[in-house]
Amino acid sequence: MMAANPAGADVCPADNKLGMRWLRAFAGTKAQVAEVRRFVACLLAEHPAREALITCVSELSANAVVHTASGCGGFFTVEVSCPRSGVARVSVTDAGGPTEPAAGAPVAAEPGDEDVDDLPVCGLGLALVAATASCWGYYDTGSGRTVWAEASWPVAVLASPGETGAARRDFPEHAAPSRFISLTPPVSAAQGGAAAGRAARRSR
């Protein structure tokens, strides 16, 4: 479900309902980056990921204005969502540009207080996004591009009825088997052949 807010009307803080998305369009000017920060700060009030995602969306919005066609009389959109339990995401969709997003060397932030309106308009760098977010990425959307960043935090996991604290042998859906390390020592080809020979002799 999406709650669109292209006119910039007042919004209420997000209540972390899974699947909810908030979308707002902004004019492609540097002055609008502060409006983006206020928009996200309001939606994520009292939210564990608030500060991290304000930092990320500030940089992504500044990049949309400075490095894409959005800053040439166009606009860009900002989306805030809670796709999974313990995860919040911000996405910025621009009008497209000649370069692809890439995290370079870290850039020092300008000094200032903690008010979201006093953060610098640009210069934080995608390196800061990469260091602040749990993960980030981008994909093409028509003639433009969407750059997103996610922040995650620990959540309580309730056991199913009848489930004990015993270890489970199955892999969770989100984890690839490569993330698990086998505790069985490796067997060389020579050792494997010798073991097979001994087994064959015993079977006779």
C-alpha cells in the first residue's frame, strides 16, 4: 500500500506497518534537500533507523539535484518504506544522468549541530551512504534511476508453538548455504581412495 504526498502536505509519523510506502515528489533544487530531510524525519520519528536514513536520503537527494537531469528544471521523488520486520528503506528516483552511482573515498562532513536542517546540502559522498546503511544499491527506472539505502536493527523473534530451543538443521530462506562452515575436516583424494579401499575389503 502506498501513501502518495506529491503536494508536500503534512504527514504523520510512520507506524512501522510492513508493506506501507510513503512517496513524495520534490522540485530539483538544492533548497529541496532540507525539505526531504524534514519529510523523512517526520515519517521516521521515534524510529531506530531515523538518523541513519536521514543521512542517506540527504546525500541521495543532493546527488539527484547535482548529478542528474532532475536538477535542470526537473524533479525527483523520495519513497520511505518498511519492507520487512526490522528494516526501513529510503529510495530516491531521479531523471537520469550520464554517470552511475559509485561509492568513492570518504568525504569529511561539515561541522554543525544535530538538527536535520543544518546538515550540508551535498559533499557527504556515497561513501558515507555505504558506511551508514546496512546495504544500498540502484536500478534503472525508465529514463531515470532509483538509488536506495536500507537500515536494519535487531527485532524479537517469537518461537512457534511447540518449538524448543534446540538447534534447527534447515537453512533460513534468506541465508545461502555458503554462509555456513562445515565442521567436518576436509578429506584429500588420497585419503578418500584409501578409505574406499578399506571399505571394499571389509565388504568382501
